[in-house]
Amino acid sequence: MDLQALWNEHSETLIEYGTSLATVIVFLVVGLAVAGWVGRAARKALLKAQLENTLAIFFGKMARWLTLAIVIMGCLGRFGIDMTSFAAVLAAAGFAVGMALQGSLGNFASGVMLLLFRPFTVGQVVNAAGTTGTVVEIGVFTTVFDTPDNRRIIVPNGIVFGGTIENISHHVTRRVDVEVGTDYGADLDQTREVLMAAAKSVSAGLSDPEPAIVLAGLGGSCIDWKVRLWVNADDFWPVKDALTRAVKQHLDQASIGIPFPQLDVHMEQLGG
């Protein structure tokens, strides 16, 4: 069969499918461009609304892929493929994938909540999921911490968001507490004055709120005191060290003893 006869026999079909193919190609090219524009526009709009950058990027990509899915379904429909059955297959596949990845989906949902409600941000020091450290990254599935001894800890978001979160560096100021015990023979008023002088001698301490000396209790071998000093959050640990040192030095200078637990052992010789 020569080409002319083949063309005469199938020309209408070839023209029909050729036209459909050309239309689909143009539709795909335009769809790709539109999907990219939709993704960028969505991301810019979300960032303008002051949404977390990670979420803005994620939802921008979701908008792009959703637009591409619509374009692809339109292309398949151009060739006469039934979209109802195709959608049912996608739904079944989505259900199966969702069951297999339910743990990951839970972490994703928790990540979205962390990014939306912002109980902490990158750079803050928090105690969450049994981990204390500086937040390095908040992803949609995991949160990354660096501990004070320079260990990198990666925790699933489901565990972080499902437990108690202590944001240690949320406030600009913190209170340093130093507990100390003194002899029962020491005068209470004098001890209070000495401890107050120790607190005020720490230069990095804040004067507002003022330092506080609290008579905490009467222990088994000493009188319990708490020395409280407010500081800038960044100075917490250096001031903790300095205040502890000042309390010890001022008590020594005032000849006020710091008792320590003692154990008396009495030995008796039993007659044979």
C-alpha cells in the first residue's frame, strides 16, 4: 500500500490526533508557565502575610503541583480518557500512601502547627521532647537542635508538638537562683544583709527588679536561704557562676559558716 492510499484512508484520524497532540503540547507548555507563576505568586503572598518562610515555600510548591495536576488531567481528557475512573485510582493510591505514611503525615501536621503558632523560632534555646538546645532548623517533618555540648539532635515534629515545650530564651530577662545553707547560730538579719551585699556585688545583675533574699526553710542541719538576682537572658550562666562565688566569699568574710551533712558513728564493744 503506497503512502497516498494510506493517507487517504487515515487522513481524518491522523489530522484529528495530530491536532489533539499539538493542542496538548501547547497546553502543557502554557500550563508549566502558569504553574510556575502560581507557585511564585502564592509564595510571595504568603511571605507578605508574614507566614513562616518554610511554610510559604511548601505551600508555593503545593500550588504549583496542584496547577500541574489540573493541566495533566485536562490533557488526558483531550485524548478521551475518563477522568472519573482516573480520579478514583488516584484516590485509592492516595489512601494507600496515606496509611503507609501516617507517621510522617502526623509529623508533617505537627510541623505545620509549629510553623504557624511559633512556640519557638530558630536561634532560641528550648527544652522539648527531652532535649535542651538551640533551635537550628524547623522543618515540616523534623526540628533540628544543637545542644550546649555541640551535639546535633534531630527530633520528629510529632514528638516536639505533642509534649511540653519550654522556651528558655523567650524573655529578654531571667532570674538566677542560688540556694545556700547557714549555721543555726548565725544571726538572721546579719545573714540577710550579707547575702544582699553579695547579690548587689555582681555587676551584671539588674537593679530592677531588685535582688531578693528569701528565708526558704529550716533544714535538718542548716537554715536554708535563696538568693535571687535578675539578669539579661544572655548573661544567665556567667552571672550564675559569679553570684555563687560572691555568696561564698561574703559568707566567709562575715564568718558565717555553711554547714555540710555529718554522720556520727558510735562503736560499742559487746561483751563475749
